[in-house]
Amino acid sequence: MRSSRVETMSNPATSANDKTRWEAFAVCVAVAALTILDLSKINVGLPTIEHSLGGGPTELQLIVAGYALAFGLALVPAGRLGDIYSRKVFFVIGLSAFVGSSILCALAPTIEVLVVGRMLQGVAAGIHMPQVLGLIQQLFHGKDRGKAFGLFGAIIGLSTAFGPTLGGILIGVGGEPDGWRLLFWMNVPLGVLALIFAVRLLPGRQVHERVHTELDLVGILILGVGIFGLMLPFVLTTGSQDDDPARWLWLIVFALAAIAFVVWERRFLSAGKAPVVNFGLFRLASYRNGILIATSYFAAAPAIFLLTTLYMQTGLGLAAVYSGMVTIPFALVSAVTSWYGGKLVNHYGRKLVLIGLVLVFVGFGLSIPIVMLAPQDAIPWLLAAALGVAGAGGGFVISPNQTLTLTDVPVVHGGVAGSVAQVGQRVGTAIGVAAAVSTFYSTVYREGATADRLVVYGDAFAFGIAVALGLLLVSLVFAVFDARETTPKR
């Protein structure tokens, strides 16, 4: 079929009454939170998983980064399919697959099965997450959209930062050696409950929003190869001397695929068909700059949370539940500022994001002198306080930037636009985690035989944080030089 889109709706908020919209929103955000929790709570489980199933640095890295890789591969095709056919249908498909793959992870008898299960989880998450942003675009308009994204950012911020604490509690409840399995069993009843509400409450596609188009299978394949080539070498980077230098050759595959993708998509568009990614979106300064800011921010923040967890457990010897609690101040404070950020973004625009990034940089930056200079017993408390400062800024970054990024995007492109933005976040996370964690472990390997354990892990933490701060600085620079207007146009 050839592309023949009818007009997009002028006010998506009118498609459902207010109560119904917010009920559907609650389902979307609950599933998004469950998905992000699965990214963050696994961090504290890695030492327990290693003890239970064995595995080396590569397998442990794949448990975290393999999820992100599969997530990134599925996002854009799923977003496009949701825009073309039905966001509700693909939301349900993705969530069902997420529940099933969680069962596989919970029952995994070997580290290899667990890695496969995590990758399947990533694919499932990549199917339903683009539908979340597309549905929010479909349901809300103007100030209501800012309010919705404010709540969305608050809950995502809570999920990101509270994940390690929840993971530690679940591991403690489950006990040794298999307490980590509760990390995955938790998803099953919550996912089934969300499925029931999704079928009942999520809106179908509006008649005036439908898009009849030929699916660009070649473009999807080329894009997948490119994303795979970009992310894989970072996924396989552990900091060990056994890391194969040949993995960087995959970046050549990425470069060739990127060129081929642009050429093919332009040819596809010139034939009067709808491409996988509408390059016209990148002519929107609000969209383009928002993606750059989010990509570099998500390259830094998840890496810092993982480094903090590793340092707490392997350096200070704290139990998983206590190491996870260090991130609670970030979660609580960012939830509050995300809520206010959703209200303030329509007035302050980019300035709000810039202020947030400065606070995040200061808060995360304080962790280095704390670890290097503070008494050992005081380190967890001081790190928690520093993360609270970072959380104050984090709430002003995530939800306001999300609102600004999508503010000029037509609703009909909401799913694919959101999925491209999330690909940037997943790629950023893979690169940031690989760079920071490999720096951490390479320092441990280098200094481990010659220095005191606390000194070794303190140095490793400081060097890893420095790498992550460098990535965060990139986000700050993008925000400073952002050319967009300071307030959304709607």
C-alpha cells in the first residue's frame, strides 16, 4: 500500500473524557515504571547472581547492557508499527512478552539462560515503551501534556533511583543464594494486572489519526544492523584485559549501515512512501536538541547509579539492601522536582533544564571528594546527601526535557518520535555504562595487588565517576547552546 495519511487531529485531548484519559495514563506510567525498575534494580543483584550462577565480567555486563541493546533494537520498529496500526495492540503484545520473559529469567538454571531471558525482556520493553509516549501524545494537549509528562518524569525518576533499594529488599527477603530471582518474579503479578487494565482502559486508534502506509522492512533491517553495530562493542566492554580489541570493528558496520539507512530512507520517501524515521523531525530544533541532551544525560546518570552500587557492595562491603538505600534521596527529591518541573516548563522552557543539569553535575561531582576524603562510616550518608542534590536537578531535566522534545511533534508521529528519543537514551546508557564501569574495573585490576582494598575501590569509583561527569558535561553544553525558544509553542 502507498502512503495516504488523512489529517491529524487538532486536539487529541478531546478524544476521551478527563477521567478516562488519566486512567489510561496511569496504566501507561505504571508499565513504564515496571520497565525502568527492571533496568535499575538488577544492579544490586549482580554480585548475588555471580555467586549463584557463576559467570565472568562479560556475562554480568550482558545482563545489564544486553537488555539495553535489545531494548534499543526494538524501539523504532515498534514505535512505527504502533503509529501505523494500533498503539494499544502493541502495548499489550509487548507487555505480554515482558511477563513471559520475566518468568524465564526467574527460572533460569544457568547464566546463559538468564542472559537470553534478559535480552528477550529488552525486546519486549522495546515494543511497549514507544507506545507509552505515543499514547501520552494522543491523550493530552498543551498544558495537560506538560502536567502528564511531569508526572511521567516523577515516576520514572523514582523508578530509576528507587530500583536499587527495591532490588536490595527483594534479595534480602529471598535470601541466599537465589534471592535475586524475586527481582523477576515481581514483574509477573504486576504485569498481569497491568494487562487486564490495559485491555479495558487504553484507547484504540482514532479514525482521523489512522495512517495507511507500506511498512519499510528494508529500512527497519538496516536501522537494526546500525544500532547493533553501534551498541555491541560497548556492551562487550568490561575493563578486563581479556576484552577483545576486535569488537571495535563493529563501529565500521555501524558507519556503513548509517550511510545506507540515510540513502535508502531518502529513496523510499522520494517514491511517495512513509520511511521508518521521518528525517523532517530533526529539522525541529526542539526535537533534535532534546534528543542530544537526553542521550548524553542518560549516558551519565545510570552509570553513576551502577558505580555507586558497585562501590557500596564491593568497596565498603555493605549488603545489597543498604547499598540500594543510598539512592533513596535522589528518588524522593527528583519525584518532587519532576512534578514541579512539569508545571514550570511551559513558563521557563530550556532554562529550567539548564538549571537542573547544573544541580545534577554538582551533586554527582561531590561524590568524588566524599569517597576520597570522608571517614569510611560517613561515606554512605554523605553520598546519599550528594545524590539528594543531584535528584533536585534530575527532576528538572527528565520530564521538562521530554515535554520540550515532543512539543512540536505531530501526534501521528508520536510513537516513532518517542522511540527514536528512547533509542538515543539506550545508546547513551550502553556507552556511558561501558565507559564508566570499564574504567572502574580496569582500575581495580591495575591497583588491586598493590594497594589497600578501600583505596583501590575508592580510586576506581572516582575515576569512573569522572568519566560519567565528562558525559554529563556534554549534556550541559548542549543545553547552553540550545537554539530553541525558551517556552513551548503550543
